[in-house]
Amino acid sequence: METDNGAGDTAPPIAARHSLDMPSFTGEAGGVRLGTLVAIRWMAVAGQAGCLLLVEILFGFEVRPGITLPVVMVSAALNLWLALTRNANLRLTDRQATIQLAFDLVHLASLLFLTGGLANPFSVLMLAPTCVSASILGRRSTYFLILISVLSVSALAFTPFSLPWQGPPPDFSPLYLAGLWAALTFTLAFLALYMARVGREGRARARALAATQIALEREQRLAALGGLAAAAAHELGTPLGTILLAVRERLAETRRQKDAPADLITDLELIADETDRCRAILARLGEHRQAGPEHPFADSRLEALVREAAAPHEDRKVPIRYHASAGLQPVLNRTPEAIHAIRNIVENAVGYARDAVDIHLAWDDAYVSVAVDDDGPGFDPHVERHLGEPYVTTRQPSAGRDGGLGLGLFIAKTLLERTGADIRFGRAPTGGARVRIRWPRGLLPRTPDAAR
């Protein structure tokens, strides 16, 4: 069957679907605690000082304590100053954290420069500050620290100080040192960029999941509000009926009195009419109650659920047409997840459609599916494979409309997957975009009579 549900008179310009919007984490106050960096630096100071003393005393190697220990003390002095003058719970901005980590890099490079440079086995520690920065800082800060690290590693290759040793230190081939420099540089850049990418995706997904949770909680509050309204209608029905009965009896007695004031009769009639109106409103609320005492959400036939989800967008610029297979419709749980997700998908389709949005409802013994088609520009192939990921948007800014945040389809996909559905993005037969939702029949309520 096919139903035309109206269209809006005007429509905003249609934006081409060709953008992959993956905003980077640019860094902001609240990223990392000062106390965390101070604690890590204290561990580094203890490790550096302990290692120098151990090698000097236990192994008898010359570690030049006259210049190496003062370098370690510089870091300790900075840490002590920060601990005494700053709040350990202070959240550093991206720039402040970058300065702190850049100091750690230069300090470690200086200590390695004085103890053999690249020949020192502890030169691998140059990877640590940059990798830490990649996990908490923005792109620009990470690139800056990678540059500092590469320059520092390069300087270590030309140190005039030999590796601490008993007797003549080993003579390393320049080719070996060049290979060590290349290995450290490549590993440093690779690990930093890898951790930066993983960190950004994790933060983006966390923010998107938070938005999903907010949307779901909103739907649950609306559903709970409907149940409360129905309960209020039931509870208020009895006292309103008593009030109406008393007012009508008083009105009848007053009318029988020949000298009754006309104003009193008018007031009693008004009270009776308004009380009866309140009872009618509460009765309508009771009729719309969807939840029972044992089931938090009632079951609904497929088309009714989809129509309810799409209802807020039926009066927009294009009509929404429904096409359902013949026969008894399957029953679905009327959950906030399903309604909010389908509503997001329909909103996206209506926003891009030129003439109409077609919703196809189909089912067989294995699956129940809903396909939302529009006749707009369709999904760009470069973006299609990323759809459903957080902060991937197909909506570009245009006249009278802002670009999307890229959370709508992610939220819809996440909520539908909670109901056991599979969601796919592709091209509609009309050339526009198609979003297909499919539930395994075994996950649906086995109460087909409820759909009659």
C-alpha cells in the first residue's frame, strides 16, 4: 500500500553528500592533571639519579657525576617548584601540557647527550614523552613534540661524550649509529602518530556514545512521562467525577429556586462544563497510554511504529510514502531506541530528498526489514563506508542550514544494534540514498494477533 502524507511548501537547498567530517581533538583545558605529570617526572628523576649512582658505584663506570647529576637536579628543582606553587589538581591546557612534555624531552636528551648519545641503551626512553603526548594532546602539539624528538635524537648521534665504560669505551661503527638513529626516528614517529589516531578515535567515540545515551534517556523520559500522564488520568478521574456530581446537584437545586441569582447559576454551569472538560482531557490521556504495568513498552505493529517515528517529519518539504507488503504485519517492541533511531534516519532522508521519501516495509519467515529511500544526491562512495561511525557527516553547510555534527546516523546505528537490528547504507533504486534496517524474526515478539 502507498500513502502520501503531505509535503512542505518550501525547502532549503539540498547539500551534496560528499563530506567525511572527522574533527580532531584540538586540545582544551581539562585534558591532563598537573599532578599526573609531576608524579611521572618524580619517577623519572628517581630512576635517573639511581641509575647514575648504581653505574658509578656498583660497576665503577665513569658517568661524569659533576655534570650529569646537576642536570637531573634541574628536573627535580622544577618539580619541587611546581609542587609547592601550583595546585596538583590543575587541569593543563594543550599548550601548557606541551611545554611540560617538551621540557622532559629536552632534559632526557641532555642527559643522554652527556652519557654516550645513541650508544646509550636508555636512548629508547626518547619514545616515552612523545607517545604520552600523542595520547592526550592535539595534532599540532603532537607534531611539535615529534619534531623536538627527531631533532634531539639527531643531536645524540653527534655527541662528543663517550659511553660510560671500564677502560676504553666500545667503538661503534658510524653505519650502526645511523641505523640506530633511523630506527629510533621511525619508531618514534610511527608510535606517536598511531597512538594519536587511536586516542582521537577513542575520544570521539566516547563523546558520541555520551550523545547517544542522552538521546536514549530523553526518549525514556518521554515514555515515562506518558505513563505518568495515564496514571494521573486514572487517579484524577474519581475526584473529578465526584466534583462534577456535586456541582450538578447544586446546579439543579439552584435552578429550582425562583429567586436564585443568575450569576450563581452561570458560575455553577461554568464549573460543571470545565470539570467535564478536564475529565474528557484525562480520558484522552488514558486512551493514549502505551505501557502496561508489567511491560515497560507496549508492542506495536511494524507500520504503526514506523509512522509514529516519522510523524514529526511528515509536514516538512517532501511527502513520506509508505509501502508495505501484503499480509499480517509483524509486531515489534515499541522501544525508545527503535523510535528515536528510525526518526533520525527519516529526518536525514527528508533533509536530502527532492520530491519524496519512500519507506518500504517487508517481512518473511527469517527477517523484518525497513528501507528508507530518498531521491536526493545519495551517499558519496568515499563516505559511505564510514557511515555509522561517530562524527561522519554527509551534511554540508548551506544557505539557511548549518552542517551536521555527524552523530545522527551513529546514534541511529548504535540504538538499532541494541535492539538486535542490522543497518546498512547504500543506493536506492531511484538513485538516492537508502538506509535498510533488518531484524531477525526470532528477536521479535511472537504475538501476531496484536497487529490485527
